[in-house]
Amino acid sequence: MRFGFHISITGGFKNVVERAKKKGCETIQLFSRNPRGWQYGALAEEDVEDFKKEIKAAGLSPVFVHMPYLPNLASGEKSLFHKSVQSLSVDLKRSEILDIPYLIMHVGKRMALPEDKAIKNVAIGINQAFDKIDNRVKLLLENTAGMGSEIGYNFSQLKDIIQLVENKNRIGVVLDTAHTFEAGYNLANKDGLDQTLKEFDQLVGLKRLHLLHLNDSKTDFGSRVDRHWHIGEGKIGKQGFRNIVNHPLLKHLPGIMETPRMNDKEDLKNMKTIRSLVI
């Protein structure tokens, strides 16, 4: 398994590779723009070309773009839905320009909508964005903890969305270990992990799993409260992560950590811990 972190683009893409190297990354995730706003500037051609050359030279692979936080395709509010489709379209295009093959999207919150309508909205939004931007970037749905009105916290919901997506060659999944555990899939022991992967394969298909977000959980199993924690220090624990990173069905995948951080020291601690668990 290749390990990495979400890397800040503050100051431009020219700083990404240096930051990744300091953390010992082999794979990385980043935003293509401000994650907390709707506005964005054009990508500077020189910055993009330097970024692509540095990524290749550093051997960082695979690379993932993460969508901003504001879009919500599950929403029944028309203005927000249309803005979300546009936002997805923008990041599909920006990912292509950056030569990044994967784009990660939070499934969304249904708000006051029934679950089945919210699921249909997500698929409709994806289909509209795919029609607008016809490229090879694969969209990865990130499972949720089921906090509040979040959808996508169980595998059957992910299956239902994927079934409604017209171009299935462009859709995949990223499993967040904290979210999975908090949603009621017990990754803390081997039997629970095996059963989780069996169910995922039956409903979604392991062939659609392209990435793990490796995060421990600060909250209890099945809490449906999303709180990431340091590797091995939460409710999943070191043995749980040892089982995950060495599992024959998972060990070929990249693993991106989104653990809490105040500075690089905490990232380096989590990198040391996760690598120490590889057998």
C-alpha cells in the first residue's frame, strides 16, 4: 500500500511536491481551488506545467483531487443543486488540466428530502456533469458516517447511486475507514473487516474501490458521528489498521490519511505509525 496525505495548495501548486516529500508521501490528495467557496480563478499554465513535471519526477502516484465542501448534489434546493453540478463540472475539467485521473466527491446531505429522491438527485447531477465534461477523469464517491442527513453511509445507497449513473466507466468509490466504522461496519477486528468487504463486493463491487482514506475514529462504533483521529489512537485501533493495510483485497490500494494536524510533526507521527503496521 502506498501512503500519503492531503496536501495544501496554499501559495500555488509549485509548493505541493515539496510539502509531500517532507511528509514522506508516495501518493497525495489536494484541492484544485478554495475548498470553502464557490469562486475560483483560472489555473496558471506555467504553474500547472511545473506541477505536472514535479509530480512525475517525484514518483507521486496516484494523485487525487478532492471537491470543495459546499457542493451538495443531494439537495432538493434548485439553486444549490445547479451550483453543485457546475462545481462538479469545473473540477472534472480542472482535474483533466492537472493531469490527475481521480476526483473525490462527498455524496451529500438529503436535508428534508426522502432518501430515494436524494439518491436520484445525486445521480442526475453526476450525469449532467459527465455530459458537460466528457473526459477520462473518474469520479469517486466518498462514503459518509451518516451524520445528520448525510446519505452514502451504507453500501446499498452507494449501489443505488451507481446504478443510476449512465457512464459507469467514470464512477468509483473511496472508502473512509472512520466513516465506515462510524456508520456501523466494524473494521476494528478481522471478522468485521472481512464481512464489510464481502458486503461491499456484493453490493458495489471491489473493482470500483480505488482509494482508502485511512483515519481512526474518535467516536464509537455505529455512532454516526464523524470525528477523525490519529492512526491507532481511536476506536479502530492499531490492530484494526494492521488488518486493513495488510488485507489481500486492500493492500494494493493507495491510502490517504486525513488525520488531525496542527503541524507536520503530527503527520510524520501518523506516517510512522501506519508504515510500522505493514507486515
